[in-house]
Amino acid sequence: MLKLTVTVVKCGDDVSGFVVLPRRWVVERTFGWIIRYRRCVRDYERLPVQHETMVYIVMIMLMSRRLAQRPPSRQRRNLDARTEGAVSDADPIR
């Protein structure tokens, strides 16, 4: 179905204490994003397919919000000045 390759990262036997596992933060961050939505916090759905669909919906909402974001205020101000014909900082005549 998804054709994913999963790599299991194990801690060494001689490791004691806290050790950062490679790329684990990516997975934890993604789970944090998914948990923000109420339907994904608990196991409300009866079938795994339904829960998988909810995860897809959550990720689509996250990506669409990121794509629809406006540029940061400094860039927006420069873009607005150029498009509205306002005088820019580089123009010596005011």
C-alpha cells in the first residue's frame, strides 16, 4: 500500500543514561502535530482505516495552512511597497 521502509534503531548494550537516537525527533514532532486535533487524541474510530483517514485529513490541514500563510511582516511590507507604488527606502528623492 504505502511501500515504506522502516529502519529500527536500537540502543547499544553498553549505553547508560540518555542518548539521542538519530531522526527520532522528526517522528515525535509529527506525532505532536497530529495530537493537536481532537479526533486523533483518543481512539474514537472503530476501524484502523478510519483512523488512518483522520491522520491524512490532519496532515492535509497542516500542509494547506502552511502553504496559505502570508510572508513574514518585513517581507510583506517590502512587497506591499513595491506593488502599491510607494516610495522605497532606496529612492533618494522623497
